[in-house]
Amino acid sequence: MLTLGINAAFHDCAAVLVADGRVIAAAEEERFTHVKHGKRPLPFTAWQLPFHAIDFCLAQGGVTLADIDHVAYSFDPWEFDGFDRLLQAAPGDKAGDRRALPDSIALPLEPWRHPAPAGGSPWDPLFLAYIVNAPGQLRDGAPHHLKARFRLPPGEPRWQWHWVEHHLAHEASAFLAAPFDDCAVLTLDGRGEHVTTSAGHFSDGHFRRLAEVSHPHSLGMLYERITDFLGFLHSSDEYKVMALASYGTPRFRDQFDGMVSLDDHGGYTMKLPDRAGLEALFGPARERGGALDQRHFDIAASLQKTLEDAVLALAGWLHRQTGARNLALAGGVALNCVMNARLRDDGPFEHVWVQPAAGDAGTALGAALWADHCARGRPATHWRMEHALLGPEWSDDDIEAFLRWSHLSFRRCTDLAADTADLLVAGKVIGWFQGRMEFGPRALGARSILASPIPADMQQRLNDIKDREDFRPVAPVVLEDRCAEWFTAEQGGDDPAPFMLFVFKVRPELAARIPAVVHADGTARVQTVRADQNPRYHALLRAFEQRTGVPILVNTSFNTRGEPMVCSPRDALESFWTSPLDALVIGNFIVEKHGGGAS
Ligand SMILES: [Fe+2]
């Protein structure tokens, strides 16, 4: 049984293929189109399906669209809070049948000229029209160059279509991928159809939602609003605000606390100020690209603390309700690795696991896993996401053919780990392109830029290479069995961190040996790796340790500013030659810029 998961309603559009409970392929559309996040989360982009990601999933499975049994779309238009209003106004409203579509709805020709209805947007009709037509778009809308795998026989497609509520998709992406059979589940994002935060319990193959918070009350939206206020791109740059927070003190805490009111039922209400309201509280907003000063750091620190304390309180309530030992997290807010570390260190759960594609891309995973899980009768056991290497790969033969075709000088490795470690020990910064691409926003050793953490100037060099802000830290990857020697956590520090979604304290006595990866507050966003998760990456770390005594490398995503991570050999070569990277290790081949060998 084949299930195709699609996320397309907002942004981070992505596709996932599940075969009988096992994930075969997963990828974000941005990696193929080079448009970061695939598209902006705007109502007039809702029609765009991730055709390139779908095409990859079908190719990886060796199937075509005609072979798909279930399609799971991670948004349920009937749950959208504007839909009831539209249905009431629609001619032919089929009262009593909640799932019946009206023949038509009123669609303003120029929505932007219309005033917003109470609690809604003048764009809601267009947005909904796009969503409900996704099946037709999938059937007929594939671009010409992808048509081959999208051809269907005449008549209705054989697939069964599932509209999966957005937060159920986030939840399922956590509990059906986590290493737990029983867990509490928490999701937080900007918003879905109307839900913004949810809490539930997964046990014996069944999931029960225990609490939810609806729009306009949203911790995720608060973070987005402040991201925008601080001059960054909301729904994209929230991680930069998290990085800024460590330079500040939470002196605006009272102002933020005044916005969030926790209740006794696992929820909260929020008074979210508009731009003028925020300026009254915090002073002028920062213009994009403007200077950053202490006030900005303090705003970020206050926001971060408010978020952490609120989520800790929600987690405490959820723990009391469920008695569960484990917590699984998803939703865009769960990419906040400082918050995740607070949950691990100060929260009531023994183990905290975060699904690596926690943002909206992961809803394609959750929708597919949920539809598959239900169709198979909710079995008690489920697939476990041991790694995120679920994207496309290229064989050495393909890579060599491409390098020769490009008339590039390259050399074949005699020993991939040893040859690469030698480059890193010599202070080279390398592009590392190996195996299947990561699913989710973090580079995890498949499409990474790697460097030695030992030189003091390495963070600066990497920020120069990636043309990004100086305040941005770079992160370490460490052999899992060496992690505790270098990094500590107050609780749960023995749990692996394969997805780089938790910060750890760097042991103070060792911090001077790895200055490049130690953030201003003495922490590091750690990735742990085992041989079974990524053998080449693991072997490289071992080889580097043998040469230096340090089982750690700097790992950052293989891209340049504003670009998604590289996907194909062509992307890797283009990024390599248009940035100051020293070498590219691609499959079993090395390309260097400065007389590094010839074919
Ligand atoms: Fe979401």
C-alpha cells in the first residue's frame, strides 16, 4: 500500500512516500526549485503543489502516480475557521452534510480591495478554492518536464484522498516517527486551519488530543511577529532571533508576560500587539539590515524566556494528564533548540524527542504516516526515524560522469575518511556531498559544509564563506560515544541528538580546544552521530579524532546566503565554485581550487 503525503497549503512544501508503514522517500520542494521554503505562506500561493518533490518520491519508489493508493494532504479545508462563514453564504449550501461542498462560493475578483471580515481575511475564498482543488491540480497540473511519472489512466484516479488536519499531521509526524510506543505529544506553530498549539497522548496505536489553542492565540505567531519587528523575515528567520537571545538579558520580561495568560487546561490566551503596540512597549522596530544593538538582544532574550516558560508550563500540564515518560515534539516552534533543551533539562519528561522536519515540511510526513496508520488498522508498532537521510542520492558513477562532462579536475579518494580528514586538519573548509539528502532544515552530514573546530577564527571564516551575520553560531557534530566527554546537559544528556535540535553546555575545561563551535553563552547546538546512522560521516569523525584527539567537526548547511541547501551534484559544484570553499568532497571524489590534483 503506497501513501503519498503532501504539504502545500502554506510554505515548506514537501512530499513523502510511505509504503506499508515505512518511509521510502521525503524531500522539500525548495531543494529542486531553489526557492527557499518553496514559496511564501500567502493565500495566493496555496495552489502550488510540490511537483518536483513528488516526482522524486515516485522515482525513489520506482512507481508512478497511477500506483498511489492514498494521498494525504496536510490541511483540512473543513477545519479552516473561515470555511463555515463561506458555506453559510454559499448558494446551494447542503445543510446537515458537513463534508458536502457547495456548488460555488462568493470569490471577490480583487480580494485586496475588500475589507477583512471579522476574524478572517478577504483572501479566504481564494485560499480555500485553491486548497479544495488540490486533487485536480495533482491530477492535471504537473509541469511538462515531469509529466512522465504523473500520467494517469482515463477516469477517476484510484487513490483515496485524505484531508488531514494540519496539527494532526504535525502530531503524527512526531508520534509515528518517535522512538516511543507511548508518549505525550506537543505541537506548536504559527497556525494551521485554526489550531496553533496542541497537546495529546499516543498509546497502544491510538492518539487522543487533550488540549488545543486556536488562532489568534499563538506562541508561534508571537515569535513570528517579533522576528519581523527585529527586521528579519518572519516564518523563516526565527532561528536568528533565537541566536540573538543569548546576547541579551530578559529585561522586557514583564511586557511579554503581559501578552500571554496560561490557563489550567493545557492552553493559553494571548494579546498580540500590532506594530504600533510593540513600538510602544519596546521602542522603534529595527529596519531590515539595520544595526543590531543591546535593546534588540534584550527583546529577543525576553521573548525566548517567555516562550520557554510557557512551553514548560504546557509540558507540565501534559505530563500530569498523561503520566507519560516520553515527549514527542513537532511544529515550527519545535525547531527552537534552546527551548527544547529547557524542556529536556527542566521539564518533567525523561526523554524528549523532536521530529527533525518539525516545520511544515514535516506535515507531509505526518499526513502520510497517519493515513497509512489508519488504513492498516492502527498497528501497535510503527516505523522509527533513526535518521533523516530520506532524499535523493547520486552514485559514484553518476558523479564521476558529471565531473568529466564538466571538464573539472578531480581526484578519486584512496580512503575517503582519511583523505578528507587530512584536508580538515590542514584547515581547509570543505563541501561534503554524500549519500541521500537530509529531510528537514538542518544539514546532518549529507549536504554539509565541514571544518575543523580547533582554529579560533573558524566561525568567522565560515560566516564569511556563507555570507551571513557574525552573531550566528556554527554547530558541532560529535561521535555519539564521545558526546558526554565534551558536552553536558542537566538532564537527558545521555539521549542522542542526531538531528541537531538541542543545545548542550560545552564542558568549560574543553571549550578552548573547540572555540569555533562554542556560542557566546558557552553552549553548542550538538549533532551526535553513530556508524549505523551515517557510516561515512562517522568514519570521517573517527579519522579526524585519530589525527587531532578531537572527535568533533564544525557542521553547517551546504548553501550560501538566501539559497536552500544543495541537492544535486550540479548544485554542489555551483555553490562550491561561487563561494570561498577550499575543497569539495563529493561521493568518492575530491575537487580542489588550488592545484589539488587532476583527473
Ligand atoms: Fe504548521
